[in-house]
Amino acid sequence: MEKLISCCGLNCAACEARIATLNDDQALREATAEKWRTEYNAPGITADMINCTGCRAAGVKIGHWHECKIQLCATEKGYTTCGECADLETCEIVAFVHKVAPEALENLKGLN
């Protein structure tokens, strides 16, 4: 499977938001919004918000990307991903992602 690793280590290539965006798939946008409303306890997520080409790819970004503390920290430090940071495994900023998606941490470790 293709990999497009985000700052936090998630594989954007497998993300439903990216797939829906690239394929202009409204049904997948709606299904993803419903799933994320439940998974992330975020009742305000709508299908219209599901547009993203990936954190590190050119194009549209998911709404919160510009204020994402993870990507802001990595960018401020001059890193492409959190995998370049010596504090990767103890960082409180990215810890939530790695708790709910342990594969993200493994993806970052695999980049080095």
C-alpha cells in the first residue's frame, strides 16, 4: 500500500478524507464525517469539511490543519515529520495521536 506519512505519523494515503477528496466522493465524505463525529466526539463535523489532500501534500487541507499543534511544532523546528525530533516518544503534543493510532508512531520510526 502507498504511504504518505503526515507530521504525526498517520498514513494520509489511507485516510478516508484524502480518498474522498481525490475521488470527489460525496458519499465517502458523508460517511467519514459521521464516523469522525462519533470517534472524535466532534458533533460539528460535516461532510463539507472533509476535504484534504494530505498534511504534507500540495492542495487543500482539512480545516484544523492551519492550527494543528503537531504540524505547527514540526514546522517551527524545521522538521518534515515528528520522526526527526529527539522527543518523539515522550512528546505530549503528539501523544494523543500515538495513543489512538499506535501505527503512526511505528510509521515515524520507520522513516529513519
